[in-house]
Amino acid sequence: MRKSINRTLICVSVCIPVLFGSMLLAGTLDYKSQLLSFLPQLNNATACAAAPLRVYMYDLPPRFNVGMMNPSFPNGTPVTAENIPAWGWNDGLRKQHSVEYWMMASLVHEAGNESEAVRASDPESADVFFVPFFSSLSFNIHVRNMKEPGTVDEQLQFEIVNILRASDYWKRSGGRDHVIPLHHPNALRHHRGSINSSIFIVADFGRIMDITRLAKDVVAPYPHMVESFVKDERDDAYESRPILVFFRGRTKRKDEGKVRAVLHKMLKGVKDVVYEEAYASEEGFKASADQMRLSKFCLHPAGDTPSSCRLFDAIVSHCIPVIVSDRIELPYEDEVDYKEFSIFFSVEEAQRPGYMVSELRGVPREKWVKMWARLKAISHHFEFQNPTKKEDAVNMIWRQVKRKLPFVKLAVHRSRRLKIPDWWRAL
């Protein structure tokens, strides 16, 4: 890979081995004195590790991205901080999978000192290559019937794959250093298997478990649909939330999400529990926000796939998430310990009559308050905004991408020397 990747990895590949190697060669266990003598090198390593990810963004015609938001966006006009269309808060279900937009927006804005990624004008200096194809929005706009052949979405997928395969930068790494958002479970569904060496930005692995891997792909949060509870400063947060458990949403789902219908029958009419059938609407989001702020626990059963935006609505409402899913993967889990502010039940546990509610009623006030305080402390990690702010959702996603670079380098080097197809599909 390029020198910029080596600079990024200096802490791991040089500084830490040198530190412990020097201790072993000195035959000493005086770690304190060795560490103190090594501080200047650690400071240099920290500076290197803090260097932002350098991202080269493909220059695609607007039909692949902002043209879907503004059909009059002129061809041949670069997307800039001044002309990128704004994403409205009333765009409903399309906004749930808008991660692709926020990642692109972060690159067209001039990065601040605290940004995790900066746009590289020279592809030779880039750590990764970002493909700004709004694959989720394309599905939501152009597909009405999953069985309909020859849709605009299918044509765009075909075109983008051909563009990538013709690129010298794709050929050089086999696409392994390319970042492609596939947040909607049906995004790029016709061709994603042929580009699965890339770093995918996904909501979960529900429908693509056969081609995705935690080692290379990044789980990103849904943009939340309810407004953030920015003034959650009530004197007694526990007593100010009289609802024990809250859920509002569609109860008829597929696969693992069938548990929703079971829970609806089980929890209907239970004291201090609100479990309502509802469909997405602006009024519905407002009603959900109001009730989440009055609830101690917010239920997050699997939908058609293991995750949904409901989890992130709960987080920004500071309502302790109750996650019911056997296969869910969560954003930033190498940094964020969800057990500190969430409660987990397997699908089997959740379907035991009375078990889940009994367990939640038994959570002591002190534990709940501690979890609530932790929710408040980490909720900024789930905010999508333009321009970005320190450790918000987009910066956290780019930081996750940056941590895939050792894997990328290993995969590229192995691919260059293998004489037969990879025999154990590790990379």
C-alpha cells in the first residue's frame, strides 16, 4: 500500500514493538523508567496515529448521487459545500439509510482539525477510495417492484461496477481499498457480490452474511428519525419516565422480525407497557419521540433484518434500549460497550411469557440512572450533521474505516503473491 498507510500505522507497526523490544533486550522489568524514556517516541506515534484518513472520492456524474435529490443538478458541475443539496428532516424512510450522503458531504466540506477524514486531491496519496454512489437512495427512488426488470437502479448498478473495474486504482488493489456504502439491505443487490472485496458500509449483515465480514466491513448507525433530546435535565430522570417499556412500529415483519407479532400479543394490555402498531409518518415520529422521553426502556426487536433505526431513536431519546435479536451487529463496538447502556435478550428469552418484563421491572433505580447517564454521554456518536463535529456519527464511521487499513494492506499483499484462489476465504 501507499506511504500514507504506513504513516497511519506507525504506532502499531513500529513504536509499540520498539518499546517492548527495548525492554526485553535490556533484560529489565523496570517498565516505568523504560516508558518514561520512550515518551518522545510515543508522542510522535500519537501524532502519526491522529493523522486523518486521506480519502480520494471518485468524480461521478450527478445521476449517481446528488442528482437523485435534485434532478436539475447540472452535469459536469463538481459537488461542493455550497451546492450540495440539503437533506430534509421530513424525508421519511429515505433518510434512514442516508449514510452515503453524509459521508460524501463530509468530504466536500473543508475538513477541520478534528475531522477523521480529509479529501485527497491526488489519488496517489490516498489511503482509501470512496465511491459516492447513493445505492440506498437509488433503490428507494427507482424500485417499486422487486421483480421488475431493467429498472434505473439496476442500470446504475451495472454502470458503477463497470466504472470501478475500468479504474486503475481498483485494478491495483482488487477494490480492497475502496469504500462503498450499502446501508439499505437491498442496496446494489444485483452486483454487490462481484465487488465484495471492498469495504462495505452496512447497517447489519442480515441479507448479506455470505459476502460480508467484520474484519473488512463497517457497521454504521441509522440516522435517527426522532429529534434528539438535547435538554434532558429533569431533576429525577427515573421518576419522570412513568412508562416501563415502549415500542411503536410495524409488527408484521419477516425472518427474525416475526418476534414482533409475538411480543404484540404478549405485551398488549400489560401495566406500564406501551406496544403500538404504527407506520412511519412525520406525526408518528413526533409521537414516538414524546413517548420515548417518558419511557425507561425502549424495545428494539429485529425487523426484516436484525437492526432498525428504532435503536438509534432510543439512544438519542436517552431511553435504555432493550435489544431483542440473535444476530445483530452494532456500530463502533470496538470503542463502545453497549452493555453499559443497553439490555439484551435473545429471541427465545423475549418470547417466554412474563420473563422480559419481569427482568426489566427488577432493574434497580441506581443501575438505570447509571445507564441513562452513559446514554447521554455517548449519544453524540449517533448524530449525523453537516458540517461534521468531533466524534459525531460520520467521524466515527471514518475512524472505523481507518482501522481497517491493516487488513487492507494484508489482503493486498497476499493477493499479489497467491498463485491459486484464496483457499480459506479469510480476506
